[in-house]
Amino acid sequence: MQNKIVIITGANSGIGKALVEEYAQLGAKVVMAARNLAKLENIEKELLKKNFEVYTVQADVSKEEDCKNLINETIKKYGAIDILINNAGISMRAIFEDVDLTVIKQLMDINFWGTVYCTKYALPYLLKSKGSVVGISSIAGYKGLPGRTGYSSSKFAIQGFLETLRIENLKTGLHVLIACPGFTASNIRNTALSKDGSMQGESPLNEGKLMTSKEVAKRIIKAIDKRKDRIVMTTQGKLVVLLNKFFPKMIDKMVYNHMAKEPDSPFK
């Protein structure tokens, strides 16, 4: 990865931050993007102390102009892009009957449209470098999760978009990876939106029993290096994806029962 140019969105926490740290240690030139500039600058300061090369660009990926600026700033700084990792995303927790539709729109704007915008403007440079575009999806992109209508919808949309992009570029040398973590110890559930759009504030899951963001990052990097089409993480996640192909109704019931056991579940 020496001198490779890597853009990572949602870089200020969780999987995004772990990816930044792992790629920096591998010698890449890492461009970090997120809405929270203060957090990004703190990460940048710590990594620069270790003589890693990182560059910060503030960006709200739900805004097309911010995504365009992120790519333009990267090209101004480094002149090329080798890897784009669309990691920025938010979640939600509320049944569809109760949720305000603005919550669904916000998730689609950030999770789906953020991926589309960044990929669109980075694509000419990725085609030139025969690089990689990565979408951080989820098991929720294979199986609808109750209480997460907006989240699952955005992840299904991301997977459809990236799969189509891959097929369109079968002969161009572009690599497209769909990465699907299972439940991961990250900040995404703490910042998940409730039915009215306010932040949930705390995770309903035992974070200590989940795969760490660092382990997820390592697996994603390995998959990019091997130019895999997709990676599904955690044993539970792999089982859900596999069994859903053959026994979808059974998995519907299992998923329902599993999610209903969460503390303060919005459905029973």
C-alpha cells in the first residue's frame, strides 16, 4: 500500500477510523472525510505524530457538492485515487408505522446517495488507476431487519448500485467490493435515529460480544487486496445469508425473534 491514495468517508469513528489507522500503518496516503471536523483533526494530529500521511477534508456525504469537493481536494493534493471506501452511514430503530418519513429520507441521503455521489466523482480517477470502489453494506442489505426499514432499504440499494457498477465495468479493470459486516462494536447504534429523528443515545446490544471495528477493518483491507467481489462477516451473518436463500420464511421468524429480544424493542 506504499503511496497508494485511499479515501475513507465516515472516518471519525468506528469502522471508518479503524480503516484509517490500518491503512496509515500500511504506508498509504489516507484522505479522511466526515462531518465532524474537530474529531477528524484530532485523529489527524495523532497519526501525524507517528509520521503517517493523512489529509482531512470535511464533508457531509448527503450533499453532492461536498462529495465533489472531497474528490477535487484529493486530486489537488495527490493527483490520483486508488481506493474509495464509502463507509459513512447512519442507522435507525423504529417500526415503519411510527417512523417519521424524514428519517427514512435522511438514511437514504447519507447511506445510499452518499455512496453514489462519491463514486460518481471518483470514478474517472479509479478507472485510470484500475482501482477499487468499496461500499460498506451490512447483513441488513441481504435480509430486511425489523425496526430498521430505512437502514435495510439503503443497504439493499447500495448493493444493487455496486453490483450493477461491477457488471458495467467487467472489462475496464475497476474493482468493486461489497463489504457486509454483521453486528459490529462501533458508534453507529449510539447515533442511530429514533422514530422522530432524534438520536437513540445508547446501543441496545452488548458491544463486548460483537466483532471489533479493527477486526472488520482488517478483513475489508484483505478483501480489497485480493480484489474480492463481496465479503460477509461474522458466523451469524454468513448463516443468515446462506439459510435465507433456502428457508426465507424460517429466517423471517428467527430475525423477528432475535430483534424482539433487544432492550426496549419497538416491537414484540
